[in-house]
Amino acid sequence: MKYSEVIFTRIAGEEWQQDLFIAELADIGFDTFEDRESGFAGFIPTANLDLQALETVILKQEDGFEVRYAVKEIEEQNWNKLWESNFNPIMIDDQCYVRATFHDPKPEIPHEIVIDPKMSFGTGHHQTTTMMLRYILENEFQGKEVLDMGCGTGILAILAAQKKAKEIFAVDFDDVCVASVEENKVLNNITNIEAKLGSYETIVGREFDAILANINRNILMEQFPQYSKSLRLNGELYISGFFEGEDLSILKERAESIGFELISNKILDNWCSAKFVKVK
């Protein structure tokens, strides 16, 4: 698969505005981002690169934020080398160590997750994934049936399995992600994760004790009704992929209208995650 690298140079604006811009790029197909000295690079399958859609996103930005961009095509093998050269291990609260296959293990850490770098989200480096990992570490998953919606590399599903979840159903619309989950569950000696290509239609008729959804605000709003149908009473819903403030307020109002209660939320660099419980 051929990928395109789009290099964005920030001419004016704040870091938080750039974060919002990146979130909108994810909505039009960009699947990985890398910091650069004067901005960042975004990566997208060349076949999915729509310059008109990109220009529309740029034009919609608030006054005061300005970027210019340049596009270049890269081969998949170069992409994988780029991933490996920039993939650093991370530690979450001295409880969870996420590393690649080429990093040294840390057997003294309670939860070690091995990820083979691929062209997909979910390595733990993004703020939203970090907060979701923290929620899993802080809460009880033993014996639960869990849904990981928008699973990426399967990192959340793997940690839920390590926390003794009974079964995990991992769903993503990207076949690269589904293949990555299959590989990574083997690397971590996990046998109770089922990976499925698709979206919320794949969970119709199924029930879960906990749902993990690290996606974005618009998709969460769209899928909330199905989450309510698929989550058992008193089940837990963990969400991320949105910003503090207005995003959280909108999501809270929507969730409460269909039977959820907000229990807590986390904030990291303006990104937000939240825990809800289905109360009716």
C-alpha cells in the first residue's frame, strides 16, 4: 500500500488549535501524525488523499490559525522504517509498559504490552490512548465481556485481557488495524480477543459489560444509541478522542439522554476522556 506524507508548517496559531486541526484531519482519513520542528507531518493512504477535502478543512479553521502544506508519496517499506525509528517505549504510571518487538522487556512492570509497529493508531503515544489505558488500569475488568470499538493496534483490548476480562470483541473499519490486532494478540499470548472488520453494525444483537471507544466526538455521538443497546445495565462506557469543554458537555448531554451517567473524566493536554455508567 502506498502512503502519502503531508508536511504541515504552522505559520500562525496556538498548539491547541493545531490539535483541533489534527483531529479534523483524522476525520478525513489521516491515520498517523508525527511532530516536526515547525509543525507536523500527517500520513494517509495515497488512494484516500482528497486535496479538496483537505483544503476545505484548512479553510474552516478559526481566524488566527494558518498552515501551509506539501505532499510527497512514500513506499510502505519506508513507512515501516519510519515507524520503527520513531517508536519509543512508554510507561503508564509505573503499571503499564508499552514497547515494540525491538525494545528490551521490563518483566518487573505489572503489565507489559508488545506492539509490532504498523500503519494504524493505538501505540499509546497519543494522549487519548494514554488516558484510556489509565482508565483500564484503575478499574475492574475481571470476568467481563468487553468491546473495543475503533481498536487500532488492539492495545486497549490487550490490557483489558491482561486485567482478566473474559472476552474482548475488537472492531475497526481499517483492515490494517484488524490484521494488526491479530498479530499483536499473538505477541502478547492473548487468546480471548476476537477482531472484526466493520463499525457499529457488527455489535447489533451483542451485549457487553464494558465498552471502550477511543474515536472522535462525531462518531461517538452517532454510535451512542447502539452503545446503550449493547451495554448491560450498570455497564461501563469509557470514551476518548475529543477535547475538554464544549465537546465533553455535548457528549455528556447526549449520553444522559439515553440512560448514561457521567462518573468521571480525565484531561491531558486539552484532550479528554470520560467514564459513564448505564443506569437505565
